[in-house]
Amino acid sequence: MTTSRSAPTAPRRRVPRAERERQMLEVAEEVFSERGYLASSMDEIAERVGVSKPMLYEYFGSKEGLLIACTQQARSELLRVTTTTALKGGTPEEMLRNGLTAYFEFIQTHGRAWLLLRTEGAFASPSAAAEMEASRAEHTNLIVASLSRFAPSESVGANLEPVAEVIVGGTERLAVWCQQHPEVSAEQAADLVMLLARGGLAELFAASPNRG
Amino acid sequence: MTTSRSAPTAPRRRVPRAERERQMLEVAEEVFSERGYLASSMDEIAERVGVSKPMLYEYFGSKEGLLIACTQQARSELLRVTTTTALKGGTPEEMLRNGLTAYFEFIQTHGRAWLLLRTEGAFASPSAAAEMEASRAEHTNLIVASLSRFAPSESVGANLEPVAEVIVGGTERLAVWCQQHPEVSAEQAADLVMLLARGGLAELFAASPNRG
DNA sequence: AGAGTAGGTTACCACGGGTAGGTTACTTCC
DNA sequence: GGAAGTAACCTACCCGTGGTAACCTACTCT
């Protein structure tokens, strides 16, 4: 029975490392997304965890390290989800749609750490940007790998990589847009990308007269 | 060993404000893109300009202000170029292609300040991110405005805004990719986006058998 | 020549990332 | 129980850097 003692000497409770790390990550994620990376101070995070600053450095090495750690878990989870969902599709079309839907769903629901990086104002550190780039590359690879099996040596097949880049960039941007438009579901968002990928503008082009 | 006054006072040249500002912007752009925003110090920039730090603050207010100033000119120039080029097209297809080509050309040639913001590791400040968002919004608007005149109330027409977001995001991402692939010309890059927009993947989808 | 001002400086502050080195709670093994 | 060992934890500090106050001086204009 060592409940909190009176003022003079706080009976500092010791917490195992794994537990503390979880606490720290939780608080850090909160503070970073509240204030933005730059405006957040390690002192504040430490204080809110109820621990002193050197502990943060002991466990995460640096402010950047803490940021990265906040995202790593979200990042690997995102890749896992999109990959497994995409692979359930039998045709390339299904695969792409599945992957896109999973992506939008993830961002909408579990993606606080993710949006922390992606959202305006949040980024700062070179390593954080590298994190984002790494994740984009993962998804580009996923798309290339998924579609290349099917792609003939046609116009798209020869340019699969840059095309995948466009899809990844467009999807990411649309995800940001979706934040301001919560009425748009993950499926609808995925459909929008599919619409484009499948030739949405061709219809528009064809419909317009050739006037100049 | 007394004060540094011993040296004959250098005949400190005075430089008019406009000129100094240009110098400062030039140096700042250089330093920022060399070191990245965070790793750049105002002291170093001031020293390289050959002026003392308070002058930077006098003219640009803050570190962020200096960064923003570096990009503002590139940003307005980019919008001008894409807009005027796009408007030369008679059909929506031409307009889009023209605009895209102008974008890629600009990024490749004049866009140092631009890439400074966009490239990995460069960003940091909230205002810088806001800058990027503003520029993206400008281009989204441009696309929406250009195409809405032609768009019927079809699937695309009803979703022109999010579709434009996807195009903007995909284009931006492809521009980054093009940096690593200088052999790809602006026209080719624009063609890639057009290919997608006009239904590049439809062909791939159609070509593949109905099983994986 | 002397006033007014744009251009310029030195010297400083405070905040925040990061660290050295010591202290205390908990475990282990006799 | 108690010494020994270790993991968790702290206080106190350093110092780089963004930002500022207060003062100075080259140039212009009448």
C-alpha cells in the first residue's frame, strides 16, 4: 500500500521501460499534433509524461527520434493493411481499388500519427521528411509490383514507375482533401482515383467541341 | 589585444534597401537549399551577405519570413506561367497539357526556391507549409476553372474539385520524381499525367484476364 | 553646415535541445 | 535480512540560435 504520499517527498513510482515508452509516445503524439513539431518542446512533453527530460533522450535519442518513433508504427501498419488488402484482389483493377480503399480508411481512422507528418505545419525535421519519402516509396513499389505482373509492354507498362508515382501523389493529396470533407467515404475517395485512372477525363475531353 | 577598433575602419559601403534585399534573398535561398531550413542559421546568412543579423530582421521580420520571401516570387511566377500557358489551349485537353508542361518546365529550370520547399528535408515552418498549401490551392482552382466551362454534369463534372486535387498531387509528386530522372523531359512528364487522366490504366485493366 | 534618416552595428537575452554525473527504487542472490 | 547490482530517474548545467534594444554613421537635402 504505497499510495501517493503527502507533499514533501513524492514516492516516485518506477515504471518499466516498455510502459514508459508507450506513455511517452502517446503524449508526444498528442503534443506534436497540437502544437506542431517546431512549437513543441521536449520539456513540455517530459512534464506531461511526468518524467524528466533526460529520460526522453535516454529512450529516444533526440527530438527527431521521438517524432520518427511516433510515426513508425503507423507507417508499418499502413503498409501492412494496404498490401494485404490489395492482394485480395484478383484483377489489377480490384487490387488497386482495394489498396486505395484501405489507404483512405486507415488515414481516416487510425492515422493521427500519420497526419501529424502529412498535415500542414507539422513537419520539420529532415528525418521526418525521409520517413514520408520512404513510405511513399513503399506504396509506389507496391503498385508497381502489383500491376507489373499484368502490364503488357504498352504505353503504361513502359512507364509504370512514374505512373505509380502520380497515383501515390494524387492519393495522398486527396486524403488531405478528405479531411476537410468528412462526408466523402473511403470508398468514394477510392472511386475518384479509379475514375481518373480509368479514363475519367477522356469523357470530358471527348464531350467538348474542338473549338479554339 | 585591445578592442578591435585598431584596424582602420573599413569604408563600409551603404547599399540601398532594394538591392540589399535582393542580396539577402539570393544568399538565403542558397543557404536554405544547402543546409535545409532547420540547419541554417540567421547568423550564417547574415555573415555571407556581409551584414549583421539585425538587418535581416529589419527587412524580413523573422527566419520564417525570410523563407517565405524566398518562395513568394517563385510561387507567383509559377502561377502566372501555368495560367497563361494553359489559357492558350482551345480544348480542355490542350489546356491541361499546356499547364502541366509549363509546370514541369518551371520546376526544372527556375524552381530552386520552389524545390527548396517541396524537397525532402527542406521544410519546417508552419507558414512554409501554408505557402505550399496556398500554391496547391491556386493550381487546383486553375484546373477547376479551366475545365468546369467544358465539363458536363457527368461523373467527372460532379467531382471536379477532388479530381483536380488528385491531378495536382500527382503532378507535384511526379515533379519530385523527375528530379531523379533528368532524362525525362517536361513534355514527357506532362504526357504521363495526360495518359493517366485520359484512361491509361483502362487499357491495362482491359488487357488483363479476369484472374490474377 | 547641420538636421533628418536610411542603413548599420554591438551587445545582449531567453528559450530550448542536449548532456554529465549523481541518486534512488527495485531485484537478486547469499 | 542485507549487500550487490542494475534499471529507472533526477538536478544542474552547457551552448547554439532566434530575436531585440539601443546606439551609431554614412549619405542626402536644403
